[in-house]
Amino acid sequence: MAFGDQPAYLRVADDLRKKISTGELPPHTRLPSQARIREEYGVSDTVALEARKVLMAEGLVEGRSGSGTYVRARPVPRRLVRTGYRVGGASSPFRQEQADDRIIGTWESGSEQEEAGREIAERLGIRPGERVMRTRYVFRAAGDAVMISTSWEPLAVTGRSPVMLPEEGPLAGRGVVERMAAIDLVVDNVTEEVSARPGRAEEVLTLGGVPGHFVLVISRTYFAGGRPVETADVVVLAERYRIAYHLPVR
């Protein structure tokens, strides 16, 4: 087998990756053993081991205790539709985050006060150390966790008001736009920025992913008259979702 100038372990990993993508090594098939890789590719045990580590880090294979390493079944990516706030009907947090009406979602949440760090303070236009209400959501569809959202609201805006706690009070679970309207703040703009990064251990575990997998992060901020009133990070597994935006032409 002729190889190029890449390091040997990357060349082996690339060839195995191609076999996985073409179906020569279908899902749930056991990956060739370290000894078989060494023999077939004419490499050392160290190279064979490193090639397997590459595929495992990419989420293409998984180790099963006492059984070996197997090709993972790759999920078919679903679209996460972003359309912004929609007037009319229930505007629950789940509905704001997933605009596909065919999906029936539930969520669990918890809120606590904290001091704003530098990044969150900048996003909210406040000073670092000012008090904010942080709420963490886990959104589920058909019982499976599909996304995590962490939001921050400045207590200078919502403190001592009926909407200070997003999931308690008269407008519990109604979403940012309606809650802010209840304290005479009209949300008139929202921004979103999408980025990717390695998933943190807790995030990946919650979402049912594999350690080392990347996540997509949607950083969203709601504004009322130019003032940020809420900012949030929505986290989904990159291998499971594609972000789709439906933007009206004005």
C-alpha cells in the first residue's frame, strides 16, 4: 500500500476512515485489531494504536469493554430551525429554541443568582461583578436531551419584579419577550452568533455524546430599546444538528 508524506498513523487512520464512509466497514462492525492493522499496513504497534485513537477522537468508532473497538452508527443530522420570536400562540422556551412544530418538547430548569463574569457582563452591557440571574435549561424531545441552554438576565432589569425567576411567577415558562413586556420593556431586536468548540464533559454526557465531540453554540442576546435584557448560550451536538435560519425579507 503506497502512502504519502503524512505521518504513518494519520495515513492509516485516513484509510480506515474511508472504509467507514464507503460502508466497507459498516456500523457496528468490529474495527480490525491492533495486530491486524500492524500486519495489513506494515506499521508498528504504536502507529496502529495512534490511528485507532484518531478514529475514536473523531467519534467514528467506540471502545466496548472486553470486546474491542466498533464502528459507531452515525446519526442523521437534524435541522435546528431558527426563526426568532413568533407572535401568537405559546412562546415557551422550547418553542423559542426549536421552531419545528412537529416536535413536542419538554424542559427542566434551575435558576440561581451569581456575579457576572467578564464575557457575560460585556454581552449584557453591565460591569463585571454585577448580579445576574442564571437559568440552565435541558430541553428534551421524545425523552432524549437535545439541547442545553444557559441564560443570564441582569437583576438591575428584572430584580424585585414578578419575572425575576424565569420559571416561577405569573409568566413562568412564557419566554423572554412576554416576560419583559410584563415589566414594560419591549423586546425589539435579537442577535445570534454561531460557533463550534469541543464539548465540555458535562455537556456531552448530558446530550448523550462521545467525549471529545464538538458542539455548536448559539450565543443569543435579546435587546429592548438597545439595552440587552437577556443573553444565552444554546448548546447542541455538532454531529446531530445543522443550524437553519428562516429570515424574513423586509
